Amino acid sequence: MTQRTGELFDLGYQHYDGPREGRARARKAVFFDGFRTTLGLGRGAGAKVLPMLLFGAAMAPAIILALVASLSDGQLDLPGHPEYYSIVSVVLLIFAAIIAPELLCPDRRNGVISLYLVRPLSITDYVAARWLAFFAITLLLVYSGQMVLLAGLVLSASDPLDYIKDNWLDIPRILSAGFLLAAFITTLPLAVSAFTDRRALAAAFVIGIFVISTAASGILTGCDEGGGHRGGGECEPITGDAGKWLSMVDISRAPTYVNNMIFDADSGDPRDRLNAELPPIVPIAWYILLTGGLGAALWLRYRRLSV
Amino acid sequence: MSKPNRTARYNTGVATLLEAKSLTKRYGQTIALESVDFQVSDGITGLLGPNGAGKSTATKLFLGLLKPTSGSAEVLGEKPYESLEIRARLGYMPEHDCLPAAITASEFLTHMVQVSGIPPSQARTRAADILRHVGLEEERYRPIGQYSTGMKQRVKLAQSLAHDPVVALLDEPTAGLDPGGREDMLRLIRRTGHEFGISIILSSHLMGDVESTCDRIIVLESGHVTEQGAVAQFTRETETVLIDVDGNRDELVAALAGRGITATVDGISLAVELNDDAQYDAIRDALVESNARLRRMAPRRHQLTDIFRSDES
């Protein structure tokens, strides 16, 4: 019999007899979809611009510091690993405030969430996968910056090996402080996103929280005339002894205070110094309470979701 | 390639797909379903009832989206509210919007198939195949936001079928469609049920949709099952013929009454309930006897409300 080529056959409907990987595959799919959404992959060029810009803005300080450090041969007292996170945290917060709601709001607004919930996936799986996706990207971002900075500092040192020997403790510090910063920066905007279907509203709310809490804390811990300034002497806050407690009103600095403790560093910022007067357990507990509380709010909100 | 046991177990030898046992669902004081019992087997089953009858609640109970207040909703002997695994073999097409606007149908389906547990390489093939079956082959690389209502409904149907479920629950699949689109959708559903071998639960308040598509029917009203059986038997019992005549209408009513047929005045028409086809002959004879000029005689498809009105009388 001669074989003819170039013919098309409609085979009709084919049943699927291949592997079914259930919940594990479902979790992975939601995680990678969150990852792609955050970076704007699989969408139009417009969706990629913002993540790339913010990514660039977060990396820029590390690259500049690394370059300056290598050109100055260690002569200048430049901001290093302890300060990097507080320098980029503003950019990271904007990045998270604008992009994180994209992971949760549209699914509820478009009703896609009801299609997830009838698949082999619990609501906790869904929220956890989304959280992890954004956390992974934030973590990648903060670690990349620190690694660029580290590379710059090591290469510009007169003896790179000695530098590593003297400063090896920076590596676990970078890892742990970065982890805590990424967890905070992921949880807050996602928790806010659980309470509104509108991305813009969630983003505005998150940025609003930072602006207002930073301003409020700035006023409450403001120094008396002639008091200390950045890098200057001691600061006497207008609220007196309560000032060190009121430094915690600034929600955006909750991870920074813990960061300073991890690096055992003095940033010179008056609010950081005030906060450092508190027993160490207080800023740590505040960080855990904030991040844990927001995480719980996110989870509970989804647990009660009705579709 | 060996067939996984799970698939074999679900696809063969299971007589009852869905079973409601004393199924009750209350929202506070409101009763959505009250101690409902029914079974659904292979084929296309219509879940018929007016808005608020409990159709959507029943559908969501079988999908595991809701927890029964008491009793149970089982799919293939398992409770979807407790078993995530069984959900991999269920399909759901909601009544409301459930599609993202920014991504393409191909991308969306590939993703949803993976969320149903199928690995990425096979997911892409499944998505492409099912989009071809629902007639969206050409448009599959366009963002869903640019689709017409009819195309969106087909994407919604496609996502409920792409992972090859044992049974798909479709909630008002013709909502918002024009008559042509509605007929296309019902034809697709018939094909799915009969050619693809995927059983269907079609939830609708439109008698016409259920009558033309389903093999069996379960009627829900105010949270209770009021009727169930094969569609053929059900619709024969409720078929109405509308007769329009020019003059001599009262004579025609009398002539029909003489043959044991009750005709009621319905607007400008006479409505006659038909119990069997032989009555067409009787109507013809009555028309001749009363010398009424026939302008139109046509079957009227019952709306569900008519069925309930006649039940009450």
C-alpha cells in the first residue's frame, strides 16, 4: 500500500491518559504563573516596562556603590552592606506596592479565582504559591544587589582573600536580613490586596501607609532645635523618653531596625539610634507581629472568600 | 504507556457519577436546598429550575466550593469538599465572568490545565486540541479581552473540558448569547456529552435548552426536587400547541371540548395541552367541524414558569 502524504485527519476528541500530578502540579503552576505575572512575561511589552525599571532602580545603588568603592580604593567611608537594604527599601516598597496586587486582585476581579478553587488546590495552596512567587522575586532582587556590592568590595580590596577572611560574617548577615526584608515587603502589599479588587487602590493604600507612617514617626520623634542630625550627636526627641517607642510608628522601618541589629551597625539616622535604645526583643517582636499579623490577615481573608 | 489506575477506575464501571444524599444547605435562616436526594449517571443531565431554586448551590456543593449543612454531595463516591484529588476529574463552567482579559486563550487554557494537575508539555497540546474543538483555533493567540460574548462562552466551556474531566458542571452556559450563539453552544454541549464521552450536568432555567440538549432532567424548585426523569417523557407531558384562527373561535373551543380536549384562551391564541400525538387528528377534525379558518398552529416551547403554573392548577 502506498503512503500518501499531506492529508489532514480530524482525529476527533482524544481522552487524556497521561500522568496526572494533582496538587503538587497545581501548586507549581500557580507559583510559576505568579512569577511570570510579576515580571510581565507572556504579556505585552507594557507589562514588562515597570518591573524592568524598578528592577534597574533597585540594582543601581549597588552598582554605583560597587563602582565608587573600586575606584576609590577603599579610601572613602561609603555606605556598605548594612546600609544597602535601607537605601533600596524605598524602591523595593514602590516595586512591591505596584506589582504585588497584580498577583491577587485581577483573579478576584475577573472571577478566575472560582476556577482555581474547583481544581485540585486548596485556597491556602493558592495564597501560599502567590506569596512564594513574589517572595522569590523580591529575595532575588535584594540578594542580587548585595552580591554586586560584595563583588565590588572584594575586587577593590588590596587583598581580596583577606577582605573575605575579615568580613565573612557579612554573608550570613546579608542572607538573613535580606530574607526578613523580602518577607515584609511581600506580605504587606499582598495582605492589602486581599481587601480590594482594585490594583490601583491597593498600590495607593500601601504607598499611603508608608508615607503617612514615616511622616508621623518623623514628627513624633523630631529632634529639638539644635539636636542631632544624621551622623551628628545625640537626638533629644520632642516626645522625650517615649520617642524611642514612637520610632516604631514608621512601619517601613520595621525591617530596617532588625537589619541594623543583624549587622550590629549604626546608620547614624536619628530614628535608628532612638530605636536602638530599646531592648532588642522589642523591634524583633514588632517585626514578627507586623509580618505575622499581615500574613494571618491575608490568609484569613482568603479562607472566608465565597465564590 | 500504561494507563494509571485512577483513570481506569473513574472512567469505567461507575454507574453513579453524582449522588445527593439528604443534601441540605442553609445560609443562616435561608434554606437553599432541603434534604435533597438524587443520582446522576452517564450522559447529559439537566438541572432545571427558576432563579433561586438551588441549582447553583447544588452545583457548588458537587464542586466542593461549599460545604453541605447536612447530608452529602458525592462525586464518584468521594466528597469534593474533602477530597482535592477528585476535583482533578471535575470541570466547571461558572455562570459569571471568569476570564482574564490580558492574556491569550491559548496561554490561559495551558495554565488552567496545569492547575488541574497535568504537566506543562501535555497541557499545551490539550489546550490547543480543545480550542480547536470549540472552534477557536484561529483566535487562540489573541487576548481574551478582545473576544465577543460567544467566543468568551466557548473559552469558558473549553477550560471546563481541557483536562478531560469525567463530568463537567455547566452553570447557565447560554447566558447572554444571541439565538445563533445559543444554538452553537448547545450543539457543542451535545457533542461533548455524546461524542467526547464527558458527562454533563447542565444547569439552566430555560426549558428549551434542557429539552434540546439533555437526556435526563432534574427539576428543582425552592430547594426541593419536584420532578425527575428522561427528558422525552417530561416534555411530551408538557407540550402545548398554540392555535390562531380567524373567527369562529368559540365554536372551535366547543368542538375541541366535544373531543375531550381543553383549550384555554391565551392572548389572541388558543392553547391546547397535548398528551399524545393522536390529538393532532382531533384538532384537525374540530377545525373542520367548527369551520374556523386556521391561520397558525405551532407548538409552544414551555418556559419553566408555565410548567409550575400548570402544576399548581
